[in-house]
Amino acid sequence: MKKAVIFTHNLLAENFAKTAHGLLRGSSRFDVVGVIDSIHGGRDAGEVLDGNRLGIPTFKSIFDYFKYSNSDAEVCIVGVAFPGGVLPEECRGELISALRHGLSIISGLHHYLSEDPEFNKIAKENNVELNDIRKTRPISDLHFWSGKILDVKTPILAILGTDCAVGKRTTARFIMESCQNKDIKTEIIYTGQTGWMQGYKHGFIFDSTPNDFVSGELERAILECVEQSNPDLILLEGQSSMRNPSGPAGSEFILSGNATGVILVHPLGREYFVDLEKFKYKLPEIEKEIMLIEAYGNKVIAIALNQENSNLDILKENQKQLENSLKIPVSIPLNEGVEKIVELIKEEYLFEQ
């Protein structure tokens, strides 16, 4: 595990820093020793994230990290998903500072830093690397869907959401950790750059894969997982949402991934799709999203509620109403964990455990 600082510009408390949030919640690939955030410097990163101390300090700048920290970071991770995947001009200075302090950069942006002349020059001068993990793999390495997944007997659950940045990956991680604590061998198929950074063994980066190969790469990752890791349960990390007009996704996990069930994550306090507020593009009601998933021939087995813009009393009230009307478990993962969901999974899919 390489020691890493995470650069979040000034967005550590915002949804845009979801890569940082995932890494702060756990990674087997990187040991996070600090966060670089100009607004929250001096605070514990966990307190900014969800109010719980993690013992990971936040610094206002790369300069401050090297001045005040006793740890020796090896890499700087871009922990923010900037709109359009492009690095803002005002962020260049801190990443150049990281390079000049001897840190390699790991970036999941669509803006490839390794193809930026200035970054390239400074990286070579300081003998460090620019790693763009979102770069598309060669077409010769990609796969078409073959149908072999139809022979997989391992239960496959898709963690989908009604919008982007609602906690699909976090919910999947909570379920994985709970299952592993119960000796249920569980693997997550990562489909985004943060999942790779967190160290999951099997997956691909969905939005860097040409559309013709998405279904095949999903199948490949699942088949590889079954063959190499032999899990009791597979969780598919969903991307975007089925109705988000800026990047609809979800049917691939149900159809190409041959999911045996869906866990749906919903931000109860969010009215419009993220970044589409100016269009007044409303999120679907949970019940209508469930109907859409059922139209694809699958079923929602549980719901996870995101706490954004909603207090706990309102969440718990809606939790009871949904459980009564839908007759499935509804959890609030950041408040109460996912034990109800895991118990259902054990009863419905892992009866031989």
C-alpha cells in the first residue's frame, strides 16, 4: 500500500469529492495519510466527511503538508470528479507543487494529465509518474458479451441508484464488509475509478469503455471474479441511474450482468438530478423506479436511503412507510448500517451458508 495524500481543492464536504470519500472509508491499495483542501485545512477529514474522526489530517496546501506532517506520502490522488472530468485551471498549481515535492499523481479524470505538456515536463524533471487510470484500454484488450455469464451460479446483486453520487459504491462496501464479518465471501465488481483506487480486484471503468464493449467487459469481470476468487456473493457497483439524461445507465447490470436482484439507493432529500437542477429535471419516485426495474425482468430486494438534505426523523418516517408499502427492507446505511439488507441476502440467496 502506497502512502497517499488526496487533493480535493476546496470540495471535501461536497458530492464532487466522492472519490475522496470512498478512499477515506477504506482502501486496500492506498494508505491515506492526509487530505489537501484549502477550506478545511486543520480539521480531521472524517469530521468533515460525516462527523466521525478518522485520524487523517487535512492541510490547506501541499506546501503545508510537507511543512507540518510527519508522514512521507508517495502519491497524490485527485479526489474530485470535476464537471466534465476536466481539471480546472485553478487546480493546476497544487498538482504541480505535488510533482515538485516528489509525488506521483494518480488521476481518474477524463483530462489525461500524462498528455498535458506542462505536467509531463515537470514530472520528468522530478522523476515521478502521471497515472491516468481512466484511459481507455486498447480495443484489442476488450471483450464482447458472450453469454457465458448465464452459466454462473453465484448470486449477483446490482447496487443501483436513482441518480449519480447517491452512495451506490459505499452501500456496496458496507454490505461487503458486513457479509465478510459473517464469513460470507463477498466480492465487489468495481465499475469506476474510485473502486480501483479502493483496491477491489475485479472490474473495469464503465465510462472509459466504448459502448460496444461495456456489456462484454462487465461479463468478463464477473467471470474472472468467479474463476479467480470463487465468492459466495458478487456485488455490482452501479453507475449513474437509469433515468439520468446526462448519462443513463443501469440496464447493463441487470441484463448483461445477469443480476439476480437489485438494491436501490435513493437520495430522499434531492429533488432534481445532480447538475441538472437548471432544467428542473426531477428524480423519479422510488415506486416508479422499481416498476422500471421490474419491466427489465428483475426485482428490487431492498432500498438504501441517502441522508443528503434530509434529517434523521424524516428519513426514519419514510423508512417505515416504504417498508410497510413495499414489504422489503429499507436501510439508512450511514446511520444504522445495512444489517437488515444482509439478513435478507442470507435468507434469500445464501441459504446453504
